[in-house]
Amino acid sequence: MATATSTQTGPLLMANAQVCKVKDGDDTFVPIPGMEEASLKIFQSQGFSPIKDRHLQWLLRVESAMSSSWVETGIFEFIQLAKFDLHLFDPQMLLSAIFFWNRETRAFEFSCGFVCPTLLDIAAITGLAPVGDRFYPDLFEEEISIKETSISWDKKTYLAFINAHMGKPGTSVSTLEHIAFLMYWLSACVFCTPSLQVPKYYYILAQTLHLKKKICLSKLLLASLYSCLDEASESLFRESGPRNLSGPLWLLQLWLNAIFEKKLSLTLPFTPACKLEGARLTTLTPRKRSVDNFAKYIDAIPSFTDFSEDLAPFIRTTLTGPSWLRHNNQVGQISHDSLEMWFGFLSWDVIISGMRQKDVRIYPYHPQLFARQFGLCQMKPLPLRRKESIDADICVEEGNYQEVLDFILRPDKELKLTPSTFSPSFLVSKCYLRWWCQYYVDKLIDFDGFLKKLINSPLSS
């Protein structure tokens, strides 16, 4: 594989976050115009950094009154992440990873196999359990009338929304204020909408959380990340050029920080007080712009020729986080009390993104593709159905969610989980190895090949 210092004929180099190519016959490097600006531009909509003073003041005010409610609902740890800068990105790291995303398999395809954030990864990063009710857009009832809350919908910025709904010091946190805060949090810190104002369509979900109903936010979040990655991957090669991206790219950044921590020697500048993996990972995001950033990341990803513990960072014994996960994060050491949680981690499922009927997308959650990330041996993945497939653009008529789920999910294929003691393993079956070599042979990409794809993308135009 060629490296950043290759001297082959016509090599392509990354320098100063720009693609450079060598002129034939001399050593002059010519930068491709606009590469750095373009790579930053597509993440522009992600550049919102919550108005720190007012954001934190409101969070702490609501937390002092609602922390017990958040604990009961299962979102307390997740909301703690909003105290950190989730909108600090390394665009070159994100862009490099996105080029390895496959919209068909819903996975990053590394040399060693499929890898992707799983519900276990989300639990470790956010503290969200993989259990709870599905959230069906437009089917949950408006139990607290939206008119009665008197939420101000005309606020065009997050700061204006905060100022309009944050109570005065010394006053109690009302139902209106709590629901308004949850809407703001969902919009600005969780799903990261493209608009800088709080959309009305988050009201039902915010109200549901206020009423302490157990919603499986982790599956909503993962489906939203899938949608975001699909759009990002497609955007890179759109003829009209890439557009600003929205969605929970912060989750991708933290997950990449976790798998690259050792390989890239990412350092922890300080230890956050919050005992959550996500809080620790926010401190690892590279802040210094390096001339070798792209080259470093493009070299790092293909170097995962063998699956190692780096790609399964959340099954280590030193994991920080909530006790229900910290002592049960290895499937070979689980207790009977954690069977439901691990059933959620390992069960094939259908996950739904979108807060409105028109935005609904349905995706498969297929942990069997990522068995080694759970410390299990990797077998050749087989579909639950050999003829039918799940399409991200599948149409769900109003009120027919359960009918679609019944069609896709098969009770006879339900996971059977019996606790037993064993150590994590990253082995693969011979059947899987033969299949993967045949599958991946046409997908091999070297440094120069990757850069050629990058140069041919609208980013370099």
C-alpha cells in the first residue's frame, strides 16, 4: 500500500487538508483549490456550539428540578453529555470514514470486515439502554395539549428559544419549561437538525419523555445516524456538489475517537468529572490542524487488516459508565438480571428514524454482521429472509407500522440467549473467511485509489 511519502509515478498526496498532486517530471506540489474549504463546508450545519453560558445555565436549572425524573426515564446520563462540546469535529477524520460507508450493508467496510456503531456502543457512549417502547411518528398521542403549553414557536434561533422559555432564578421548573428544554435538547444536542430553531415536530417526543415513558432512544439515535451517513456518503458524489450535513455526526466522531484512540495515540488532555465514556471521548477529538491529517486517517483505516480490541473498545473491563452496563459489558460474563439488555444488543431488529410520517425511514439493525465487536466469533452473516429485503425508502402507510414489522421480523428467528462464561474472542469461521475474501476482493482500495475517489468527488471541484 502506498504511503503519504510515496515516490511512485504521479503519486497523490494529502497536505494541509488539501489534495495535492505531483507534476510529472518535478517535485512541485499543486494543491487542488477549495479542498479544505469544501471539506469544512459540508459540516457547517454541524458547527453549532450551544450558546455556552445560557445553554449550561438552562441545563443546570432544569436538572436541579428534574434529575430524578430523568433517572427514571433513563436519560439522565445522556443529558450529561450536553455539558460537553458535542459539536467539536475533526472534518478530515469524519470525511475519511464516510468514504468507507456502504449504504447497502449499513456498515463501514474495513479490510478485516464490517464495523459500525452498535447499540452496545451507543449504551457505552450515551448511557442509553437498548430497551423501551418504539417511537412511532404521528401515532403517539398528544396527552398534554400543545396549545396549553404556550410554547413560543416564532423564535428563529436557539438563543431566542432559550431566553423565551428559561424560567427566572428562584422559580420552579414548570411543565412548559421542561418540555421546551427537552425539545431544545433533542433538536440541538441529540438529532442536530439543519435549522437553528427548534422544530415543532419534536413536541410529541419531548412530551413523552416528560411523562416518564420508556422510549428506546438508542434505536432512534442509531437509525438517525444511519440516515445521516447515507446522506453524507451520497452527498460526496452528488453532481451538484455536497450540501451541508445534519444529524448526529457527534456520535460518529466519538465512536471514531474510541476505535482510533490507540492507533492514532489520541491523548486525554483532562479527565472529565462525568463518569461516562462519551464524556471522556469528547476530550479526544483532535483540535490541532495537521498537514498530515487526511494521509494519517486514510492510512489508519486500511491498516485494520486484522480485527483487534481497538475495534471493540467497549467490552474492556475498565469501561466507565452506568453500573448496569459497567459490570455487564461482556456477553461472556453477564448476569441473569442483564439478559433483557443483552437481548436488545444482540437481537436483529427494525429501527425507525424520523419524527414525522413523511420523514420516516426504516433500517435493519443486524448485529450479526458485527459479532466481534461484542467479543463473539464471526460467522457468515445470513439474511432472515432470502427473498424479501428491507429498503430504507420503504413506504409505511399511516397506522401500518406494526403490519410492516410483522412482515419483516420473524418470531421463529428470535434470539435465544443463555448466560454462560467465556472470554471475548475475535475469531472468524472458515465459511465467513472464504465469503469475506470473495466479497471484499473487488473493494480493495489503496492510498492512491482512495485519493482518486476523493479528487473525482465534488469536494475537489
